[in-house]
Amino acid sequence: MSIKGQQILNPKKLAAARFLSWISGSFNPSKNANKPLPKEDIKRILVQEHQCIGDVLMLEPTLAALKESFPNAEVDLLCTSSVKELAQANQLADRIMEYPKELPRPGKYDLVIDFHADVRRLRLLKGYKAKYRAGFSFSGGAKWLTHVVDYPFNEHQVERPFELLAILGVPVKRNVPFLKGFDGEPKEKKRILLHPGANHEARKWPREHWVELIKILKADDHDVLWLTPPGEKAPKGVDVFSGSIVEMATIIKDSCILIGCDSMSVHLSIALGTPALAIFGSQDPELTKPYGPNGYFIIPEIECEHRRRDWRLCKECMRSVSPENVFEYTKIILNK
């Protein structure tokens, strides 16, 4: 679905969610919403972000702002098991809980927050029975929130929470994600990392393109390391890393660039201070590109006109990005 030129949500699911919320009377915000938040009363805060690893990484500046603005409150994070170890290693919150195994009991928190415009997640937020509940108005459930703003779908995912934070009286002093738990001895960075993983097949770059890129990089005398996603095999003739996400973060920190798809690896790389080049297909890179001065992306030269199954993603567009173009852009980044 395109609103103001921005692709956001599956239009059929969005229409159904809005209709059901409207007939239930929960679509519009309460008239008493967005009253000033008494910060002195807030002792326990829960942020739920159990979508993807990349979503948690892009939320890091928001978590840092909450911790700074509520110095006397505990800030907890509810996330997926795949990112829990990394969140703990970097102390993104006072307590890291795994969804859905460690769902908090109702009444435990003073303030609960969700930064996705999904009525299903707002229903879960409502179930915590907190006095203050903050989220976005878009697919429904706005009446369940005490603090609510319209979903800023035309902003980058890192920046979207900032409007809701402003309603809560929380200033944001740093907007680029940063992970501080992986600093070691300075080393000469020579290695190029390749990470083919993505949470959707249509986000992935074709395997034969990766194989060709490896050949080109090696012919140009680069050290190449393949970061193997779970359940996948590496191409022959390339050095391989396979380990935990924390171990992967250490590898990224000591490398000169990471090349990946529109997935968590490029966001992890940026947060660690290592340049990242993300390969995009038909989706809008301005919404989820690697965020920050070391973030880069490459897109097809021609706008998508393919017949595709997915409302947003296109395998043929991913295929149209050539290994030669990725290599040339990589050289430009490295020369900087």
C-alpha cells in the first residue's frame, strides 16, 4: 500500500484491521489522551519489540533516551530470543525478556510502550494493565492508549519513535544506533564481510550473484569472509564464519565493510561503527536503509515493473542488481 509515496503495510490486512477496530469502537483515540506524563510517578517501564533483530537494533537510540529521561526508573525490553543475548551484552535495558516465554504479568509496569502501528500488539499492550500506555494510531486500538500519535510512516524506522517520545516528554540527544560492548584493541581492518541472510526470500540477493561477487573481490585481492545464516550453506572456496550473534558482532567490529541485504546484519554493522552496504530491490530504502554516516545502499537502475507475488518485495528487482555494480560501489565506499 502506498500513502504519500511510501510503502507501508499489506493493504488487505490493514483494511480488515481498521474495519474491525472501527466497529468495536477502539479505532479513535480517547478525548483524554496525551495529558502530560508525571515522570516522578514512573518507576517501571516496558518496551515491547518482538518483531525482528533489526527492529531492536534500530530502537537503540530510543531505549537510550528513555533510560536518560527516567534515571530513577527501570526500563525493561521484551524481544525475541534471537536478539536477547546481544541486547544483554550491550545492556540495552535493565532487564531483557524473551517473547513469548517471559510475558510480564499484568500490573507490573507504570508505563508500557510499543513502537509498531499494529493493533494486535496494542491489544497485548492493553493486557499489561499499566496506568500509562503509549503507541501509534494507524491500524486500530488507539482508544486503548493514554499517549498516542499518528504513525509516521514516511520517516525512517529509527526516527519513527521520536514523535511518540516527544509526547512523553522524552528528548532524543543521539539518533544513530550505537553498540558499545564490543570495543577491543585497534586493528588494521582489511576483511570484507558478506551476509546473504534476510527474513523473506524476496529480500535475498540470488546466490549466483554472491558467488560472482566473491570471485570479483578475491581477484581484486580482498580478504572475504562469509557470514553463514542458520540453515544455509556457504559457497565453496570462501572462508566461513558461523556462530552466535554476539560472536558475529565481534567479527563485524574488526572488519572494513559488510555487504548484505535489507536485513539485520547491515543495522548491526552500522551500530558497531563498521560501514555497511545494503542491497535493495523494489522496497523503499529511505525507510529501512542502514542509518547513519556509514550506511549505504544500492538499488536497481530501473523502477520495478515486474509481476510479483508480494505487495512490496520483488525477487526480480533484487536479481537486477549486478555483482559488478555492487563491487564498484564497494570500492567507492572503501576509498572514502
